Amino acid sequence: MPSFPEALGIQPVVLNLPFGRTCGIEVLWSSPDLKLGHEYIDQLAALHKVVHNGVRETTISEWMHATKSIIPPRAYGTNRSLTVRNLTDERVDIICSNITKMLDDKGTVFSLHVLRGSSAKSNKGSVFLAREPHIVVEMIGTTSEPKNEEAAIAWVLNFRDELAAIIKDQKGVISHWVALTPPSEASLQSLYRAHYEFVLALKMKYDPHGLFKSAVAQLPV
């Protein structure tokens, strides 16, 4: 695998654009060295057609506002995720097969999110102890049309089940990304590990009535 600087985030995606289903990459540069960042981004941009290139110095809130402009204002359906240490041929076959079954809808997306570098190392000052190099398989089973909701949900759940089955067959561990996992399926004890009781105590102290009940992760009250 080629070596990239830690500041370069490359996220493969499959999404539905006005000109059809498209395979591409989303790129994020997280370093003040913009000159080096543009050198890498220019190399990536030379690979194929660029839909949008908005890499510039910005803030988190500005970046989120720009992202909002390309996301449908309403979505119906559900999302799921699975994490894997690597992509075996069998896992790739399952992924490719389900990508071909994606809804033709701008709200339906597939993506791979790679955790690497210092982000994948445990930080004693953080409550998130489960930090290891892995790939998050993101299955965004949503639609901008209410009439397509059932089909979107069926697609993402079937995708999840098929991929989970092959992971189990290969003696892998089933794990999820909490932001794309319903509370009923998320294991917060696995996420926080030894800090779980500490985080739960903070929740009970500062939000005993569940005002922030929709926050990620959804802690019980």
C-alpha cells in the first residue's frame, strides 16, 4: 500500500450524481502546510474528472456548512456500518455485489473510512480506548423520497447481514462505528471500555433527564 502523509485523508465513495452512479474519492487535508497538501491533491486530481475541489484553509464549522450544501435536507431510511481490519477478496466481492444493488437516489451512499496513523493509537487522555487501525464500511441506506424508504432500508440491512456473515466465517470480530449504528445495536462498553462507568456517571450528573438524548453516543439515563 502506498504511503501517504498523515494529514491526507482519502475516503473512497460510491454515490449517485446527476450524471449517474459514480465511484470517487473524497479528500481532506488537515495540516497548515497547504503547499504540500495541494501537491498531493493535484496528483489525485490528475487521475480522473474532478467534481469539486474546495481545499483551502477553513474552520470546522465552515467545512460542515459546505458539506451541508451537497446533502439532501431530508432523508428517509437507516444507516449501518461494520469495521474490518482488512479487505479480503471475499469481503470485496460482497461489497461490489451490493454496490450494484444501490438505489438510484442521491441520498444512498457507500463509503470506506480508513483509520490510520496517530488517530489509530490509544490516547490515555481520552475516554475512547478502542483505537486500532481499521476500515469502516459505511452503508448509507437513506433516500430523499419517502416512497423509496422501504427499499433503502432493505438494501442496507441485506448489505450489512451479508458482510457480517463473511466476517464471521473468516473468524473476524463484528464491530461498528457508533455514529452509524442504532443505539440498540451499539456496544458502548466496547467503545469506552474501562471508562464506560465514568462516562455514564458524567451523563447522569449533567444530563439526568435526557435533554441530549439524540447525541452520539446515546447513553442511557
